Amino acid sequence: MKPQATNTPTFSALHSSLCSAYFHDCYALTLPPDSRTPLELYLDLVSRTPGWIDFFMNLRNKFVARLGLKNVGVLSGINRSRPGHAYRIGDQAGIFKLLEIHENEVILGETDKHLDVKVSMARKNEVGRTVVYVSTVVRVHNALGRVYMFFVTPAHRIIAPSTLANLASHSP
């Protein structure tokens, strides 16, 4: 199946922040029954980031450095030999910091003076399938954050489902 745009699930820790978000979205993917934890799903997801996305992340990093924004690295920039159970709150997991771990959801994010980004990887086990949700919530703090999101929003709407689609092709 292909990822589908949907609403952030009501059980998500991000759900209550949607009304005050500058930007938010969610994509869902249905997999065969899957026992991976939300953090393991996230690590698998980013480790399979298509090369073209990392290429554009590198371009982004070079461009925004001139504006005073930080180089966040590439989406796939995780330690692939580090198992999910070795991560703790506050650890860096690729471009995002691990903020919360729940049984059916993990929250990661990054904050700077221009914007706050939070990403949720959640799963819901149902009879004969697992539904995986990737939600993003962004709050902006100033004009530069809004300008940045003007350019990032259209790219994000391509990147998020494209990355999630790779998870389907590599489910256990």
C-alpha cells in the first residue's frame, strides 16, 4: 500500500498541539502485522531514506548556513548498528532528538530560535495489520521561521510520504 494523508491520531501525544501549530500533517501506512516498536520503526524509516532526499538535505544545509540556521545533517544520518532499545530520552536519533517514548508512539524533535519541530512515529495494531502514522507539527517563532516553512512545506509533502513508502517495501 501507499502512504495516505490522514489526521493525526487522537491517541498521539501531538494531537493536543495541532490547534496552535503553524504547520501539521500526518501520513499513514498499513503494514502486515509488525512487532517493531515505534522507535524501531522510526530508525528503519530514516535508515532507508531515499538518496535524493539526503542530497536535498545537504543542499538545504549549505543554503541555510548563510542565513544563520544550523546544519541538521541528513535524514538518514543515524548509527545503524545502534539498536532501538539503546536509545534514551535526550539522545540524538539522526536529525532529531528523542523527546518521548511511549508503548505505541515515539516523539522526536528539534528546537531553535526560529521554529520548533516535533515528529511522531506511532503505530496501531489491528487484526491482521499494523497501521503506522508519521505526524509532523511545527511552531514558528519569527519571520525567518515563516519564510523557511514557505519553502519547506511543499518539499515536506513529498519527502514524508516518499520516505514512509520505503518502510512498506522493507517490512519484516
